[in-house]
Amino acid sequence: MDFERFHEIDENLTSSDVSQMKFLCMDLVPKRRLEKVVDGKDLFMRLEEQALLEDGLLIPELLLTIGRLDLLDILETCKGEVERNLLQRDDSTNSSVINTELKLASLHCQTMPQRRTEPKMLLEISEGLTEENFRTVKFLLDLPKAKLGTSASFLDALIEMEKQQKLGEDNLEELHDVLEKCDKQLASRIEQFQAMSRQQEQGGTLPLQEVFNNDPFSPMPVADLDGGKEESLFGRNFNDRFGYFTPDGCYRMTQRPLGHCLIINNFKFMNSTDLKPRAGTDKDKDDLSRVFERMHFQVEVLNDLRAADIKDTIKQFAERNHSEMGAFVCCVLSHGEKGKVLGVDGKSVEIRELTLPFAECLSLTSKPKLFFIQACQGNRSQDGVWAEDGQMDDAEEGAYEDDAQQAAYRSIPMEADFLIGMATVEHHQSYRHTSFGSIYIQELCRKLEELCPRKEDILSILTKVNYEVSKKILNGKKQMPEPRYTLTKKLVLPMD
């Protein structure tokens, strides 16, 4: 054991860090000896006594799991290197030490007797629980109050529940019921865990082992979801580990129905807004409905929503249970301004208000969330330019209108696994034909129907949409769509 480096790590660990590491090590160290651990040095000594530090990977993995990536510098390593080393070890050995570390590292997918509820899932819940909600949890739990004093943490409560056999992989009901009364999102995290457990039992695949929502780093072998041979896994995203990613590095799109598709179609605006009706928008709505129904989405169309109704609708969809789904789609057809779309009352909804509720939706974690926005992002029009040795652009003059409104700047932050297809770049107008629909949505639908059956990925398709739209001349002006994405895998949408 490198005492000097471990001492430096211990000096930088908070009491919360130590508590989390102790909780993760409960299957590795006898409980009586673990109870006496008060700091990192004590924990490192207990792990050394169990001969768990021989390969030098357990401490880096612990730090990786609790999110203390800064302390990996002390060990002269980094997240990527740790993940690669763990994967190599997983591929090369089946030593008893590694099998002992199964509960912590999720390195080997084999059943162990008397398996605890996955500690990393519980640790994730503990990190999402506010102090106020924890006080409610302590009050509602049927545990001796002396065991849950003022200094007790949520992890202490979980340990006590396990001791009294009130918590286990097949015994999560009491914890779920308590969380349901104070934090429905965390309760849904348990529902997701249980759904995945049932999936594994029915499919005869891997025992449940979860990890934090770390960014996946490279495609790796996965278990055959049809009951084939199990292969080793490590460091995969939670949904990745349960078949939400395919062996070739794609999101899994085999669920039926595949997901919900919400279409918000604003046509007639209130008289007080001075905003014109969006003639042609019903053509966009009908074509989007047809295309996404072909992709096995459950399409729901809502017409002429005020800003408050848009926000309420988004919240309701984000609160749904998407555990059995593989993706989510939202299409908004309206007037807009920079970073915003408008309700029929002329009030604005920031695009971030459309996306962020789904970033917090646990049952959509690691699943693609697609947003297509047909609305202007400003008042500017784009002029075409002559390219040397180029041909003239395709003429598309006609009854085109813009969906512009005075702009106000707000950025659009995104979390992982999002794609936002914008009809136009910031500051500029997008155009809609009064009979044939918007140029962006119509080209999007055409390319999806043409290229999805050929198994082209969504980013390649959107690149072709960009090209086709950019060629058009609309009322003497140009339009340039803009996809923004944080997808972590290739997305190939099905069209059977």
C-alpha cells in the first residue's frame, strides 16, 4: 500500500466521501470492522487486510464511483485509464478477489448468494434526497428511532433496514412507499430498477448490477437479450448494461411501442398578439404524425396551446413512466424567437424549459430524447451567396411566411442523450409554405422516410436535411437548419 499517496487522498476526503465508500465496501469488509472506520486511512487498512488492494485498482474505482475524479491525479491516473484497466482485468482473470468485488465494481455478471440490493443504485438515491425529504423518510420508516438519531444519514438508515431484513433486492416495497410520499422521482428510480429486474428474470440474462450514470466510453460486448451466452461488462451506463445499447454502439430501438411522440401544433393565435395564423402547419402536423407512427411511436397531438399549457404538458410527459420505452420525441410547431417558442397567447417558453424536465426524468436516463422545433429564432433573413463554379440554387419562390417574433437571448443547455433539431440557426427566420408546410419539417419527413429504412443514423439524416434546405430560395432568402446534440451513441430509428 502506498501510504504517502493514500494519506494525501485521505486528507482530501470529506466525511460524506468516507461514508459513501464505506457503504460501497459493505460486502468486502466484515461489518464489525467496518463500523470502526472513521476516515479514509482506516478504510484503506481494512481493505488491505482483506487483500483487496493487490492489483491497485480498487481505490481508483471507489474514487471513480463517488465522483472524486480530482483525487485520481494523486494516483497519477484518470477516469479513462481506470476504466480501461478494469476492463482489461475483467477480460483476463476470474480471480476470487474480483468475484468478491462484484458488488462494488459490477465487473462480473454471475449470481452471488444472498446478494444485497445494488449499493450504487441506493447511493444514487441518497445523493438525490434533500435534507427535508430525509427528515420525512426518517419519520416514516418503521425503524427504532434510537437507530436514526440526528447525526444519522440516509445510508445509515439503509444499513439498518438491511439488518432488519426490510430491504433487499427483492424487498424494496417499504423504501419505495416511503419515497413515494416525499420524492416521486426517486421512487420511480426504484420502479426502474424493479422493471429491469423483471426483464432479466424473464430473459434469463444478467443478474442486476447497476453503476452510476457515467458517460460510456467505448462499445463493448453485452449479454444476448434472447438468452444467449453472457459476456463480461464493465463501466457501462445503467441502461447500456440492460440492453439499451446494442453491441455495435447504437441505442436499442426494439421496444414496442418505441416511445411517446408529442406534437404541439400552434395554428391560431389570440387576437391580442397580432400574430398571424400559421397556415400550412397542419400539413406539418399530419406528416410528422404519419412518420413517427411508422417508427412505432405513440403520437399525441395538442393544438393551440398557451405558454402555460405548453409547460404543463411538458411536465406531464416528463413525469410519465418511460421504463418500457426506448426514446422520446417532441415536435413544436409555432412562432418563435431566439431560444424560445411562443404559445398562442403570445407568451414565450424557453426551449430549455422543454428539455430540462426530461433531463431529470429517470426512466429516460440514457435514452435518446429528440426535439424538433419549427419556429424562427430571430428576425434576420439569410442572403444566398454565389459559389465559384457553382450552379444556381433550386428556385422555391412561393407563398412562404416566416415564424419570427422579436428575439431575446437565452442559451439552451442540454444534458446527455439529447438531440434538438432547430429549423434555423439563431437570430434568423424559418419559412413555412401556406399550403405545403414548412420547408424544414417537410424535408425532415422526406429524409426520415427515405433513409430510415436504409438504416442511416439520425445525424447523417439531419446533415442531408441541412443540405436540401440550404439549397432552397425562399422569398429571395435562405434558411439554414441547425441540429444540436449530446447523443452518446449512434441513433438509428426503425421504420418497418
